[in-house]
Amino acid sequence: MEPAWVAEPAGEAGPAGAPGAPASKNDKERSKRRSRRRWRKIKAKALQLIHNMDLRTMTQSLVTLAEDNMAFFSSQGPGETARRLSSVFAGVREQALGLEPALSRLLSVAHLFDLDAETPANGYRSLVHTARCCMAHLLHKSRYVASNRRSIFFRTSHNLAELEAYLAALTQLRALTYYAQRLLATNRPGGLFFEGDEGLTTDFLREYVTLHKGCFYGRCLGFQFTPAIRPFLQTLSIGLVSFGEHYKRNETGLSVTASSLFTSGRFAIDPELRGAEFERITQNLDVHFWKAFWNITEIEVLSSLANMASATVRVSRLLSLPPEAFEMPLTSDPKLTVTIPPPSAHMGPAPVLVRLISYDLREGQDSEELSSLVKSEGPRTLELWPRPQQAPRSQYLVVHIHGGGFVAQTSKSHEPYLKTWAQELGVPILSIDYSLAPEAPFPRALEECFYAYCWAIKNCALLGSTGERICLAGDSAGGNLCFTVSLRAAAYGVRVPDGIMAAYPATMLQPTASPSRLLSLMDPLLPLSVLSKCVSAYAGGETEEDSTSDRKALGMMGLVQRDTALLFRDLRLGASSWLNSFLELSGRKSPRDSVPIAESMRRSVSEAALDQPEDPKGTDSLKNLTLHDLSLKSSSETSGTPELSLSAETLGPSKPSDVNFLLRPEDTPEEVEAQDELSPEALDKGRGIRATFPKGFRPRRSSQGPTQMPIYSSPIAKNPFMSPLLAPESMLQTLPPVHIVACALDPMLDDSVMFARRLRSLGKPVTLRVVEDLPHGFLSLAALCRETRQAAALCVERIRLVLTPPGTSAPAAPV
């Protein structure tokens, strides 16, 4: 029998507070609130005790309780509810017994994939932790049922629905555990990413995306995260499915009121309906929907509320940098310069938007030269607040690149926590608003970020900084761009940042599986299909054919957006040859065209002065580099391979003309989409399923129809300027000290672990801190709870490490 302190209050009858009737209605409400707070603390304590159990003890306790409850409800007669309760406990027993050996196997080898003994984190550990969380919830619920099943206040229907939801989740987690075992058997020792051939990778992903996901988006939503996050996730899920309805009725994010998004009653009171709709949306709506939904935070009302709750700064100015080439000195010889061209890929030269944020008004920030670059933001203008005197220029500067899957958000979305950074660090922050995919795919964002970074170095005096120490900081997609901007700076021979702080960065953009990416099956903020659509859009392959059902789902506005993207794609393909020629290695001819590049498109004098003899090996092999080739070989083993030896010559820091971001025209494949839609029955009969699941086990399959997700390997995703994890050693050697802050439950965790391991193997300074129980994107939730504030403070601490020169003190926060 469960102790009284663990049992959940039955029905509406809870602790009544102090003895005697409350003196008033307000006293009664206060008593109820105190009672609810006490219950939440008791439940949290009980769950913590359960989490501290070892896996075998937890499994045995769950099986014992399941058998006891199963026997009780089997004896309650032929009623349908009793039969379902008996059946669900039988299922809990079966899944727990089947899951425990698989989890034990993963735990026994998980330490082999850690960065070091002080950083026990990787996708295998995260998967085991998530399964334990689900088992802990079932154990707690089973104890409650055993303690209260005879009570007249026992809510049979509610508890049955909870148990069925968590049983479905446990079944799917068991399937993910078998997938993880398959990865373990396929990958080389220490490798976290799937290393089978491309056909096997496609088969694996095709099987994976057919799994049922709705159970994770209903009653079980966010069960793996800290409890303070779950109310936000519930509100977000209601907003998402409500927004989906508006989107289907041709209403985009700009025409949807904030109140209408989160007040859809039927989704709020029916978790199963909400979960099914959430799954349908994630599987079938395209990247334009997610772009519109993620940009909701930039609606005037919501952005104003966010800024009211954030720190007050003296300077927040949106600047427009003109697309003009300028010269930068080379780090190897400051007497020589290199020309930094304006961004031109896909869209031609255009201004680059940046936002300057500073807690204090510093020298140069109110200059006429800077004021001439200010871009109006309409009715919301938070520019300069008058102050008696200016603060001197800071020695430091933070250049920030925001996240958003390469397709959404701007510096405005990230402004609340950037203001906090500016206040705590006491340094100016320049946040870059790069152009977004699918209208501006790779390498446009990289070109703009690199251009803005170089402009900031050249004009740091206007930004209120002397530029003695510069930190590149970014989250998610912004973390990816921080790495690639630094790689490009080294390739051009200009100053690289003094360090990088990357929060939950994406370093591998190939559609490949890893243990942590299996968590995307249940992640409400980063589902696999959404991640794949964003990466496909960034790679320039988002605009697949429209089906009739897609047209109905998108509506007229959606079709207009998609047709516009198709037009951009056609223009892009038509101009790709010219762009390739422009960015091609100096002196090299296109294999299909022997006509020399026109002299009118000459390189700058500084580039010509740095020219080196042509490398006869070429760069084609770079496109074929994989983690198998790069991450697990010692320098002695790889020094003779053409993939690595060529990189020192063709991508060295002294030859900016050798930086090639686009594939050659003949190597750009047509998009390869999944033509055959496999039914669950066909999949279960396939070779992959038989090799993955034990006999008698069948996971639940999605009822939402085929997933509209691009499952193909895009060669451009292997470009080291798109997937820095695949960069050759010679390129990674040019990176400055790197500080990574990752999330243990993030589908992108393995990106951080493997990238840190590669840098560590090269002797590069790198730190990896992994925060527990928080989702991807916690920086945007920094004000939500204590845990997110602590994680955000950790990012600030990492930035301080970059800005602190050896032997000196860190920048002090302003008073």
C-alpha cells in the first residue's frame, strides 16, 4: 500500500488547509491555492524519489504494481472500463519487461560516447533518461491507482486516459530503443551518427517517420522536461493547432490576433484531439507554415509585452548596412588587404540588417555616421534615450547570430534576452538579421553574416567598442553560422573571433539518424519532419511538387507563397552557373565550359596578390566527406588521404579566392523524393523492421497518412560551410576557442557532442556544458522559470570566458 504522502488527491476532495471553515471566500481560495502548492511539492518529491531508483528496481516495482492492478480490475466483472484498465496494466507490464534489457544494454555502453568523464552526455543517455521518465510517470500513476481504486472519488475515466496515453508513449519509446540498438550495431565505435550507405539511411528514416507521434503531443506533452516548462508547452500546442486552422482558412500570422491563437476551447479540453492535430500539422504542413508560426512573436502586441518584461537599455537601433565592398587587413600581414564583397548569392547585392543593443550609450553610438544607417521600425522605435554623458568605448564586442531553423525569426524575436546580456555583460551587442530560406537558401545567410561580421570589425568604433576582444555568439541555426563565419574568416585570411559561444548548435545538416535525433519523435519544439523541412529549405530543395491535398491544406495564400518560392528556385537554377563561375577556384575552368571567365569580373588586387598555384587534385572529394572519413581517424592515419590533404591547399587562410560555396552545375542533383509510400504492414515485413524489432513487438504506426518530409541526401549538405562537423581537420584547426552549451533532451545534442569531440581530438580549446531537463531554444524562454534563467546565465558565463583575456578580469556588469 502506498504511503499517504504519495497518493494523489481523489477527485475534487483535497486537503482543506487549517481546521475550521474559512472566514470568507478569499480565505477559501487562498486555502485551495496553498493545498495545490503543497500537493505539487509532494508529487515532485515522490517523482524525484522514483527517478533516483536504479533501472531494475524501477522496472520490478512497476511490474509488481501493474500485476496487482491487473488482478484487481480483472476481478471487477465484465464491464468495459474494468476490462480496459486490466488491459492497460497488462500492456504496461509487457512493455516494461521488454524495455528494461534494451535500456540496460544502452546504459552499459553509453559512457563510450561521452566527451569526457566530466561531461556524461550523449543521445544514448538521453534516450534512456526519457524512457525512465515515462516509466516513472507510470509508476507514480500505478501507485496512485493502487491506493485509490476503491475510493468513491476515484476518477476512473481520467486515470484510464492517462494510463493509456503513457502506455502508448512507453511503446514508442521501446521502438526508439531498438532503433538506437541498430545505430549502435551499425556505427563505428564512438560514432553517434548513422554511417550506413545512403540507401540504408533512406530506409531507416522512412521506417522511423511512420511511427505514431500523437501520444507525445497530448496528455504526455513535455513529460521529459522540467515541470515548469510543461504549462508553456501546453499553451504552445493549443496555439499551434489553432494557428493551423487559421492557416487553412488562408489567414497568415499577420492577420491572426494573439488572443485567437490560444483560446480554442476544444483543443484545450481534449488532449487526444490536440495530439492528433499536432501530429497532422507537423507531418503535412510545409515550411511556410512554420515560418509564419515562429514569427508570431514578432506581432506588435507580443513583441511589446516581451520587451516590457525585459531589461531596459539605452540603445536598440536597427541598422541597414549598404552593399558596398570594402578592404580588410590580413592577419598574416596587415600591410596587405583583402576585398570583402557584399552578399550576392541568389538575390543579388542588397543591404544587410543588423541590430545594435547597448545597455549604456557609448562613444560613437550617437555619431552622425551611424545615425545615417538607422532603419525605421515603424511605430515601435526604441533608439536612444537621452543621458547626461556618454560611457567610454568598451574593449569588447559581441556579434550575435539568431536561431530559427534558417527560415524564421529576426533579432527582434531574440531581443529580450539580448538586452539582458547587454546589461549583465556591459558590452555592445550587434545582432545580425540575415535573409531567410527558402527564399534565400545557402549560402546567402552565410554571406550576409560574414559581411556583417567583417563590417563590425572595421567599424567597431561606431558600435561603441575598441574591438580588442570579439565574441561570436549564436543559438541553434545561429550557432551553425557562428562556426561557418569563423571558418570563412580564416579562409579569407582576416581576423577570426577571439572565441565562439554556441547554444544547442546544429553542426550536421545531412538527413542522418543519431540517438539524440530519435528524440525528435516526441519533441514538440523540434519534430523530425519540421527539422528536415527547414534543412531542405536552407539547402535550396524545399519546393517539392504540390499534391492536391497540399493545395487544400495551404489555401490560396499558401499557394501564392509556394509559387513565389518556385519562381525563386527557377531563377536560382538559371543563375547557378554564373554564381559558380564567380565563386570558382581562381584560374580554374568549368568542366562543361572551357571559355575563360570574363576579365570584367576580375578579382581585387589584394586577392590576385595572394594567388597560389592551382591544386591539381581539385575539390570534388570534399562533397563526399563523411564522419566515417573525418572524425574517427588519427592525424597519422588521415594525413595521406586526398580528402584531407587537399583542404590545406584549397581552403587555407591565405587564399580567399579558393572559397567555393556552391556545387558545380553537373554535381547538383535533382531532388530525390520518396516515390513509394510504404504501408505499416509492408514496413513490418521489410528487412529493416525484422532486423530492428524482436519477434512479437510492433510499434504503433501513424494514422495521419504519408509524412510530407524530404527524405533524400543532398550533396550540398556535406559542404563544410553548411555542416561544419564534416569540415576537414585543416579547416577546424583555424577555429578559435569554442564554448558549447547544449541540452540533454535536445534532438541536436549529438551535433554538439561529436563537434566537441572532433575539436578535442585536434587539440583545440573546447568546452561543452549540458543542461538537464530543458528543451531546444531555452534562451528564448529565459524569463519563464528558474531553470531557464540558470541556463541562460551559463551562456553569459561562457561569453565572459571569451571576452576575458588571459590574466585579466572579466568585463564588469554596469551598475
